[in-house]
Amino acid sequence: MTQRLLPALLLAALLALWEALVRWNGVPPYVLPGPVAIWRALVADWPLLWASLLVTLRVALLALLLAVLGGVALALALLLAQSPVLERALLPLAVVLQVTPIVAIAPLLLIWLDSVLAALLACAWIVAFFPILSNTVQGLNGADPHLHELFRLHGARRWQTLLWLRLPAALPFFLAGLRVAGGLALIGAVVAEFVAGAGGAGSGLAFRILEAGYQLRIPRMFAALALISAAGIAIFAALGLVQRLALRRWGGRAVVAGCRRRAHLRGHDRC
Amino acid sequence: MTPLLRLRGIGHRFPGGVQALAGVSLEVMRGEVLCLLGASGCGKSTLLRIAAGLLEPAQGAVEWPGGRPPIGFVFQDATLMPWARALDNVALPLRIAGMPRAGRHARAAAALGALGLAGFERAFPAQLSGGMRMRVAIARALVTDPPLLLMDEPFAALDEITRWRLNDELLALRQARGTTIVFVTHSTAESAYLADRVAVLSPRPGRLSALLDFAPMARGRHARSEAPFAARLRAAGDALEAA
């Protein structure tokens, strides 16, 4: 109980301190609004901000869905191809895509792609795709080696091993990747909206932040920012719930045991 | 007694260059319990995996005079699928063989019952104790009713009480089914209690250093404090010391 209460108390204390400092020092709201002013802006501009939130969320979730489809499909294709050469050639490319800052790629995508929506989707997809791909690849090869031997001993066919061993074993890895990718998809969508700026006929939350900045409506800017954070937290929590529900029967120990055995086979002490 | 399995001059070297086994020749007789006894790292697990066909030996050959029978294999850890219920874990070999659902579930339930786990069919591995998980693993190995059971230090991770109980249950199952058992262990007491014969392996590289043929003895808790068991224990200990 205290574990949940403490962060909430700390947050409340920080907000109170913020409000107090703003009031005592008479900071004007166009420099730094207090939490109360931000809350008022949130309530007053709710219809506008809510519509923008839906626009941003739609892009992020659609990109996440495409990242899941693409990541899982590519991971399965790599597995079925059984080609270490292909895997070694392809995965570094995915890493290059992953480590290049999305802010730097976004302008190019906006130039190349006619539709702004397509460009936004592509940005969010690029950042969400990699964790799903790498985790799924790892998970498909992550089953207990002894279970693989058991399947071999009983003469299992490849499709049987895939369906009954590799896919279920990949589930926890995939879900962990999904949780990371969910947050990243939102960040990708917001970044792309920023870059698209007024040039795109965007009406997402990032566009609202830019717009409010130009108009010096700083409380609305903060309100939009708070909504983005809340959306990120909601996505993370929702995917965490999916993860817990899907894995509630597994028990942590079995997963850890398989991981330890693989680490041991590679000569490491720890997972 | 006819041999079920013949290992001829088995030698094996791991990629790192470690010579695990050298010139091991051994026959496994139908219906016997043969223990492979040796210190950790002497190659006894490797020998078992070679016998199972999970590993190709660098030298020598594995021969099956009467044809290769279905094999049940039990690992040191229970090695259950954590996402599957006990019943589905046990039924896995039958599922791979293509047996329809109703039939394989009935046989898996019977196998669980034979190991005292009736009522735990729907439990997930994480909900079971270490000893119960090992029973599930043994039920899985026995569900196809294999004539040969290969066990790789199956009880090493269990507490002593559970270990002795499972040893007795294993002997009872073997009595009822006539299963041939090859049992890898590093415990002289376990080999002295379980085995009809003990093959003692010397370490690095693993060579067959002694083959003990025990006279039959009574089993049960009290048998473990009586003279026949003590004599077996001393023989196994001496052979291990000399290995």
C-alpha cells in the first residue's frame, strides 16, 4: 500500500510546492503557469485537446499494430528461412534504423511521403518495430534447450516444434517487447507531429503544443503535455495488464529457469 | 538376459577440446536398472545423451540388437512447459505422435495417477512443488509405455525425503512394467539402492573403470540401514575411489 501511496504523496507535494512558488513569486502564467492554471486550461480546452489526443493516439496505436504485424512476421520469416546469413545481414540493419534518431529521419519521411498521415505512421512504426522484432526473434529461440531435445527425441516435426514449443515460449518475450514498443510508438507519433508542425494539417497533441506556444497560451501547452504523459502511462499500464493476464499461470520461476540454463550453456553465471 | 542396448567404444570430444569420453563399451540388459556412477563432469550425462540419440558420438557406435525401442527421457530439472497444464505436459509425446485428444488425455491422466498425482491434472507447473514437478516429468517419460527409461540425475535437486520416496516409486513402477532403466547419478547411496548393476566412470576423459553386479536385496526405509545395503554402498564407494 505504501508503495503506491508514497509516489502519489510525493507528486502531490511537488505540485503544491510548484503552485506555492508560482504564487509567492508572482510568476506570470505565460512564463510558468501553476498546476491550478494548467488544470483550468485543461478543463476549458477539453473538447479541443480531447480531439487532438484521439488523433495522436490513433496514429500511435495504428503504428503499434503495424509494428506487431511486421515484427512478428519478419521474426517468423527469419526462423523459417533457417538462414543465419540472412539473420546476420538483416538484424544490424534493423539496429541502424533503431539507433538513428527519429527526429532526424522524420523530415525525410515527410518529404518522401505525400500523405502526412503516412509519414506520421512511418515514424511511429520505425521506433516501435525494433523491440518487437528483436524480442520475438529472441523468444522464438528462447525455449529451454532440454525441451527442444525432448521434442527431437519424440520425433517432432518442425511445425509441431514451432506451434507447441517456439511460439508459446516466445510469448513472454513478445509481450515485454510490446510494452516497450507501446511507449515508443507514442513518442514516435509525437516527434513526427512536431516535425510536421504547421506544415502538416495536423491536429494532434504535439501540434496543439506548437500552436499554443506561438499564441503564448502556455497553460494550454502544459495541459497538452500532461495529456501526452497520461496517454503514455495509460498505454504502458494497459500493456502491462495484458502481460500479467497472459502470463499469470507461468509463474516467474519457470521462465527464469529456462533463461538460467541458456546462460549456463553459454558459460555465463547469470541470465 | 539379452542386451537391449550396446555401446561400443564410445568416445566424444566437445568443441572446446575437452575429451569427455574415451572408449566406453557397455551393454544394457533387458529389464535391469543400470546406474552410471561418477563424479560431476565425468561424461556420464554425455554418455546418456549419446545413448538416447540426442548426441552423435565422435567415436564408436550405439547398437540396438532388437531394434531401437521408444525411449523415455528424464532430465535433471523437470523441464516442463510452464504454459501447459500437468495433463498437457504429460500428454506431449502422444500429441507429437498424433494421438487424438481424448485418447492422449486418458493415458496422460492414468500416467499422472500412477505417480500419485491424480487430481493435479489441471495444475500448472508453477503451482507444483519440486518433487511434484519431477513426478510429472516421469509421468511424461512413461506415458508412451517405453521399454527403456533414461534418467539424467533426475532427483539431484530434490530434498532427501522426496528423493528416497521417488526412488521407491521408481522401483515399484519398474516392477510393475518391466521397464529397463539407465540412471545417471553422482550419489553412491542412490546407485547402491536402485541398481542391479553399477557402471563406474572415471573423470576426464570418462572411461569405464568398474562394473559392479549387485546381489538382489530387500528395499524400503529399513533396508537402508541393513547389511546388504551397507555392502553395496561400500563396493560402490570403493569403486568410485579407485576410479
